[in-house]
Amino acid sequence: MHPLPGDSMKIVCIGAGPAGLYFAISAKLRDAGHEITVIERDPPGATYGWGVVYWDDLLDTLYVNDRESAQRIRAASTVWQDQVVAMRGGRGYLTGYGFSVNRAVLLDILVQRAVDLGVDVQFERAVDDIAEFADADLVVVADGANSRNRQRYADQFGTELHQGRNPYLWLGTGRVFDKFTFGYEQTPHGWIWFHAYPSSAGISTFIVECQEETWRALGFDQLDDKATTRLLEEIFDEHLAGHALISAARGKPASWQRFTQVYNQTWRHANAVLVGDAAHTTHFTIGSGTRLAMIDAVVLAEKLRENEQIGNALKEFDGEGHAAMRVVQAAARTSMAWFENIDRYTDRNAVDFCFAMSSRSGLQPPWRYQLHLLMQKPLVRNALRIFDRGMLWVRARRRGESWWVQPTLT
């Protein structure tokens, strides 16, 4: 039974990640009469990973959609300036800035905001079949890339899963990186590298990645958690500056993973719709997963507000979402492939390697390389950093922020 135009709806969200929680928030803000339940199989605070990165465009969207939670997210976030590539004792630089926030803190903020708005958030409740909620007007499937509910109806959604080749490990460290840092080390068995950025006070996210052959030759397929972190600390000793790597995030040790590319021919089936990583994934090297999940949430909530019929809202969300994702997923696949074939570029010095990495998702005009070389000069780079700080201030004023966290200059 579908609600009449203007009626409130009974909505169930499966998964208490950024997509599910922020949809619940966004839908409640548009109609407080909606009966919304968010169901999560894990206990409160049980989340993988460390920090997530995002950019001004997401923050702009959050402030327009829900200023209350946006302010809390911004207050919990760290600003980093510049990206740096370190390899063979050399360094290559890229200018720019971004934000990062601890994933667990982000989820805590979203849970509290949802509860404040009257959403029923239920933890430690497993849902393996959306048919359980046949009486709901809408079931939002937001239980991640490995969604069991999506897989049960894989034929109906037209699900295609492809696994990346490179193993990666999501860690933390007490070494605070004030720049988004890529560190590359050559071992007797091949190259291994990390992506690091600040995620909370005194802690940085530290993602390790390498090719399959290197991973096996270094013995990571046989080592336990402690031996793995010990070996990685030895390999990246110079970059860590004496700081340890941290495996356990809220008590759960990290495990090696391979990235899962998720594509669905349609995001809707019966009274269900896929959002976030359950619907689509983008490789972590382009830093868009959380942004896309939260934008899905806003767009879906708005489509439901604009359309009298749920079916029309889901059709628009599905069609427009797929069109928007084509370019993003193509860039993500290209980025993943670049890192999977990194041996093609490791014969270069740090500056040229940095340029190859920065241009991995598309063709670049010749003048871009000359600009990149100019950017390596400290005076030019510092001038650009001052400009970026000014742009950060301007964007904050446009959003109506009443304060600004000044990034650290080095």
C-alpha cells in the first residue's frame, strides 16, 4: 500500500553508515511525520577504518541541507594543505587543501542527530532479507559494498562485482601528517606504499597498498596482525619517524582487503532502493565514497519530497544517479588501474612520478607539466598555499561559518 500524496511514509533504512543515517536525517527534515527506522547489525561504535576525506563541495551541500550536523562535522574535522609524494629520498608536491574526519566520530554525530530528529536507530539487529519489511512504503538498502540484501536480489538489481588486484590495509598511526602524504618504498620484492592524512587529534590514517606479487613475497599472506604491523613499521620507518602503526580500530584488528567495484543496472526493486556503496563504489584513491553516499541521501530525500508517487521519485533518483556516476566511476576505475600497474612509472624521480600520479585520471595539456615544475619551488608553493588559505576562508564565509580552523603551515 502506497501513501497518498502528502501523506507521511513508513521508511526502513538497512545500515547505519553515512548513507543510511544521512538519508534518515534528510527525510525527517523534509517531513517530520515520516516514521523512519535505521537498522544496523553491528553494535554502536563498531566501524572499520580510521579517517575519511572530503572537500568543500560536500561541506557546502551539508550546510544547505542540515546546518546543525554540518557544524558538528566541521568542528570535528581537520584541514590539511598540500599533497606530497616521497620516494627515493626525493619529494614532489601538489597544492590544494581538503578536510578529514574520523569515521567513528562522523557516525556518532549522524546517529545523535538522527535520534534528536525522532529517527529510531536500532543496533545489533541483522537483516538478511528486505522482504521482512514488505509493509514499509520504502526500504533504503545502505549496508555497504558487501550488502547481503542487495546480493539476495542481485538478479533484480543487475549487480556486477569486480575485485581489484591490489591488497590494501587500513591502519592508524600516532605520527601526525599535516599534508596528504604518499610514501613509496622499494623492497627486494617490489614496491609498497602508503596514503596518510590526519584523521583526529594526534592520529593519522595510514592506508598501505601494494601489488599482489609483492604482498605474497613479503609474507603478508602468512603473517598475523602483530607481525604485519611490525614489518610495515620497519619498511616505513623513515616516514613514521619512530611512531607505531595501530591496527585495532575500536577493538577490531585491521585485515587485508581488495577493493570491490560495485555496479548495479538499476538501484530500485519493489519497495527497495540502493544508496551509497550498496549501489556504487569508487576506489579510495579518489576520496569520494563518503561524499557520494551523503549526496545520494540528500538527492533521494529531495526526490521523495518533490514527487507525489514513490515510484516516480525512485525512477528519477535511479536515472539521474546513474548518469552522474558514469564519469565518477570511470575516473575511479582509471585511478585503481594506475596503482595496480605502478611499475610503469617507478623509474621516474619523485617530481615526475608525482605528476604522473596527479594526472592518472585524464589527459593533461603540456603546460600543466611546466606548472607542476614551477610548483616545486618553495616560494611559489608557499604563495599558492596562502591563496588556498584565503579560498578556505572565503568558502567558510559563504557557508556562514562563524569560525575557522587555521591549517598548519610547514
